Amino acid sequence: MTPSGPAAEATAGHPAGPGPAVSFDAVVSGDRLRFARAPRTRVSFPGTGTRESVSRTARTNLPLRVAPGQDYREVTVEYHLASRLTGASDTGRAPDDDSPAE
């Protein structure tokens, strides 16, 4: 039997709880990758309203901190992002409010 519902979604990397969610998955791969300088990355979730968010990356043949000028071969990066509104925004609208915007 396959689990379903909020607990299964949380396990699969989605925020737990009812309501709509946005999910984005990407896979990038390359034969050779070299950085001229170490990248600076950041994930943020701007906007209004409270939310639950999940962001994770899985790397193959690419360390968490890369060395500038080093060749990395047969690289794969898998990225997952999911977010869901859990409370009203500054306008007071609930996340499940289907009425048209004013």
C-alpha cells in the first residue's frame, strides 16, 4: 500500500498540509564543469503571507563547495523547490480564497 495525504507529500519533499502548492523540479547535467570563481547562491521566498517551503539539491560529482579552476566531470545537479501559503497575506485574503482580486 502506498501512503497518501499530507504525510506522504511531506515525505516526498512537499510542504505538509492541505491547499494548493507550487512545485518546481530541474535536472542539469554536463560532461565538464569549471568555475572561474566560487558561486554565491541563495534561495528566498519573497512575498506576503505565511508559507511552508522546501528547497533541496542533490549533486553527483560536484562537491558542496567547489574550487575555482577545478574541472568537475560527469556532473549532475537535481534541484527541488516546493512552497505553499499557510496563512493570510497582508491584504487579509486566505490562501484558499477563490474570489477575484480587487
